[in-house]
Amino acid sequence: MSEINTPKLATLAVHAGHDPNTTAGSRAVPIYQTTSYMFRDSDHAAKLFALEELGYIYTRIMNPTTDVLEKRVAALEGGVAGLAHASGQAAITNAILNIVQAGDNIVSAAQLYGGTYTLFKYTLPKLGSEVRFADAENPESFEPLIDDKTKAIYGDTVGNPKLNIFPFEEISAVCKKHQLPLIIDNTAASPAVCRPLEHGANVVVNSLTKYLGGHGTSIGGIVIDGGNFDWGSGRFSEFTSPDPSYHGLVHWDVFKAFEPAGGANIAYIMKMRLQWLRDTGNCASPFNSFLQIQGIETLHLRMERHCSNTLKVAQFLSQHPQVSWVNYPGLSDSPHRLAADKYFAPQMFGGLLGFGVKGGKQAGAKFIDHLKVFSHLANIGDAKSLAIHPATTTHQQLSEEQQHSAGVTPDFVRLSVGIEAIEDIIADLDQALKA
């Protein structure tokens, strides 16, 4: 790819991060199913442990298969480096723990994936870190929650399941004003639809389980470092103070312009690798990394089909007599359409859709039980069409007030529209609604 100055996303999805000449000419990315790696000699080992040279020591920290995955997703997002994890939830957790200490806080959009909300609302406070919730549909609600202990602002590109679109322009301006990083979960969009780093984000999280992997075969998550934040401002002491767990290394001094990484600022991701991945051990499986690479190679093609199918489903449901409302950013009357046009790729509005079944909770359950093409399960982003009733499943642990805040009502059904023939998808929805 060296002869191509600016490879497009479709080319990056197929080639980024892998040089077959370094893997015995293997055209496919090999699976390095090993725990550890031999050193060439004592000097080589010393340089690796001293971070004078990047290389492989132990798969918990780095693995050649996973390295390709990390470089590929970083390229798709437009970042400088990535760090893969065993799950999307692990990636979110480490993305936060990497910058907060006991007594610190972050400000987060309230419109979050249910698992993220639970982590933020109940688990992080047990570790001494507070999460303050703002309304992503009211950008002015964020800044009043910031104080001198705030370490980041967090949000989802697309609120799941509310399908609101994060106000990048307004909140990135707030972040710059207060010298705070903006962390965005891009799972529900994928880099084929939206690239948050182009809209002011500094760190991007993706669940590899969803659209990137695309086939419902392997759990994984990844954090992408945009390389565009000053961690040496004084607000983040762990980046500028000696790390006693790593022979006094000062992460900002060493990694703010790291020569082995082409002079990029990779301080955030290297601190996460050397501290949190090392100590928590939630690393990616090489085999899962391989499967996720296979999925990424067709991401751009699948997302085109996901998006076109979902728009047609939204238009169909909008006219159906058994449907009371439809929520999809691609509809011309959607309150989120202007934001989608602003931040998303042209005519790409995502593969998620919400709608209300007339008759409420009971009718919604009946609809779910009569689906044949759609699978009833708790996932999104699969090549196959999926459906779920969030109030009784993914969001049932939340109070009625919390459900309402997230956009979950008793009649609400969420669809993750797959890549099957649109005629079969619509026929399945129609027969289930009429059952």
C-alpha cells in the first residue's frame, strides 16, 4: 500500500496492518496461537523490556494476529494506534480506568448502551469514580457538570436504543475549552458510517462483536487512540509522573512522539497496554482476532446493505397499520436526520431501527414470537436480522424512569436489520405484525 497516498476505507478494510512479506508470504493473516515469543538474543530481550524496540514478549500484552487487527481498525477510524480487548465491555472499562483515579469523575451522555450505563451507574462508583449524566439531546447540559476532578466526556455515536446522534460539534468545543478528552463509542455506527475522530473525538471505542466482526462468532472490543490530545497539560498526573510499576517510566515523556511508532503521540494507548492490559489480563484471543479480521474485510460492503435495507424497512413500517411510530435517522421526518447528514457518510444511516407495535407490551411479545427470518436475541450488527424487546430484556434491570430516559417504552421493538434479501425481510415483518 506504500504506493497509494490516501487509501480509501474499502482498501484499508482489506489490507491495513498486514504485510504478507513478513508472514512467509501468507496472503491471509496467520493465527499466532502462542502464549510467548523467543528473543533473538539477550540484547534483543533487554531492548523489548526497556521499550527501546517494539515487539512481542507475551500474548497478554501483544500478539501478531491481534496487532494486525489493532492496526486495521486504527486505520479505519483514522487513529494512530489501537488496543484490542476480550470484549467491548472490557474496552470501555479500560478506556475509562486509563485516565481516572478514585475521587475523579467523567461526564457521560445518558443515552447509552444498557451495559455501559450499568457500568457507569453502579460499578465505577464502587471503584471511587463518579459518572455524571447529561442529556445528549441537550448539549448545554454537559458543561455545568464539569469540575476540576472531571477527566473526560463520554458518549455513543448513536444512542442505543434511542438512536439519537451525539452532538459532536458542541461537545468537542466544550472538551477543548476545559482540556478534556472526548471518548466516543462508535459501535452502533462503525467507521464505515461515522469516524468520530474527524468530528472532534480523541478516543474511540468499538465492540468488535458487532458490525466490525459482523457474523456473531466472536466477542471482542477495541480502543483507538486518536493521537490528538495533550496528556501533558497537567490535568492527568499519571501521564506525567513516574510509573513505579514500570521502572519510573513517564508515559508522556516517552510516548508523546514515539519514534518506533513513526513519531506519533501514542501515550494514551501505551499506558493502557502497559498498565491495564498487563494487570487486568482482558486481552483478545488470537483466534477471535483472526475471525474479526475476516469480518472487517467486508465491512464496507455489509454496511451499505445494512443501511439500504434498514431505510426500506423504516419506510415500510411507517405505512403499516399495526405500527404506531418508527424511529430511524434516515427518515426525512426524523429529529435526528440533520445530525445524520452532518456526521455520517452520504446516505448511510445505520442498521438499527426502533418502532412501536400497536397494542403495547403484549402485542410486541406476540410480534417477536412470530418472526421467522429475524432471530430473537440480544445482539446487534450481525449479518443476520435480529429483533428484541428491550423493556423485558436488555433494559429490564433499569427502572421505568431510566428506561424512558434511554428511549425504551413498553411497545418498543428494536431491529438490527441484516443483509438478507429485502423482500424476505419485509415479508417476515409483515406476517409477524398481522399474526
